[in-house]
Amino acid sequence: MNKRILVIASDNIGLGFNQVEFPDIEYLQFPIIIDEQEFRESETYTANWLIEKYTKENIVARTTSIVKGELIEIVEKNKDKYDLIVHVVMGSNMSAATYTIAEDVRKMYEEIIPIINIDTRQVVGGVGVILLRIIDIIKETKDADEIISLSKEIINTTFSFFVIPDLKYLYKGGRIGKAKALMGSVLRIIPLVGLLGDDDEGLILPIGRGRTFKQVNSLLISTINNKLKDYSIDKAKLINIISMNDNPEAFSDLKEKLEVSVPCEKMIIGEPHLVGSVYLGPKSYSLSINLK
């Protein structure tokens, strides 16, 4: 029997939905809160909209977990159409509440339809990279145990790096401590931080810093190439780079350096979503890479 598989993801993938070439997929939206008012991504409320508000207004934005009822609605609508659901979830290290909701729903339906929750241990573009690689797996196998096993290897070899000129947005969102947030502003440097698939604790880690974006980009390229050497890999599988669209010169420099210096089977220029812009802020950009 040809097993039918539904994939569930959210709008925190750092990809345009048209960049995900898989017909059987449903998306959830993460709500964001500004001054106690809830917003969802739309034609009006975009990443660029929030970045502009950050630039012009002294606002604090935060995200909430996915809405349990909305996830149940998707499962309920599709439970009789599919044999298996694979839910690609934002990392529990970044949103324990979201993963708990996903697990609660899985248990609710375990006698009705099997659900696999993939804890990506990533955010934004890293979630998108893992989503695309899991879709590659599903196209090759429909066996649930094999999907789980191969997904673990993908997660462990996926790395995300973020160039964030002002770390206050990560601090205000509770993602880093105040001391780390002060680092860039006090020293007038541009920090490079990362979420590393092979880090057991799954924390946002300082990778390095530079006085200019070009220096930080060179450091990022060097860090990636060292990872390739560590894993004895000649060519990375997939790279996704995302810009907030307000720092084109720095982003173009990164893209050019990647094309010259990092062998890769496929590179995607992703798209920022509203939820992904909350913690990154103006002039930021990111790179997520899966090695194998």
C-alpha cells in the first residue's frame, strides 16, 4: 500500500511557502504580541512591517506558542485522508510550550492516526532546512521508524548562524541574558551567534564578532568550512540564507563569499516571516546549513 503522509509545519521556517515543493502540507501560524495586541502574518503584517516598527518606535514584540486548537483542527480535518502525520516543530530548546502542545495532540490521536513530532532544535531558517530535508526522506521512504532515524541525523548536522547587530531583541524576548545583550552595544561590535545541531544543550551560542559586516561574513564562512572538515564532508547538502531586506550590501557580500568558498548541492535565498523577525531585529541576516 502507498502510505499517505501529511506534513505539518509553521510559518517560522524562513522559506516562502512556494519554496516547499510538497503537495501534502499544512501550515500553522505563530501569534506575536506587541503591547498586548496579537498579530498574525498577513499581507499587512510582515517581517518588513515589524522591522520598520523596530526602527521607528520603541516597541517590544514577543511570540507565543502555536495554538493547540488550530493544530487539532488540522489533524481533525486530515485524520481520515492520511495514514501518517509528520509534524516538523520549532526546537523545544527555544519553545518548550510549542513542543508540549504538539506532544499533547499526538497523544490525543495515537489510537486514531500516528503522528511523528520532529523536534528540530532549530528556529527560522534551520527549521526550514530540516523541513526540506525531511521531505526528501519522505519521498524516498514511508516507513515511520526510518523517517525518525534519518531525521535525527539531519538534525544533528544542521547549523544556524545569525548576524545580529543589536542583541537587545533576543534579550527582550528572553532568548539570551542581559550580559550577552550588552556585548555588542558596549563594544560596538557585530556579534555572530549560532544554534548548533551537535550541541547537546541546544543554546544560542556566541560564535565570534567583527567590527564590520564583511569581517563577520568572513568569520561565518570560516566557521562553516571548519564544520565541513570536522565531518569530513566535501560538499554541504543544503544552505538557506535569509535577510531582513534592510542590509543589502552585507547580505550580498555573504552570498558572494558563499558561492566562491563553500561547496553546496543547493543554496536557497529564503524569505523572512513575521515570527522570525521578532528576535532578530534590523539589519540582521542568517544562514542555516545541513551538512548531510
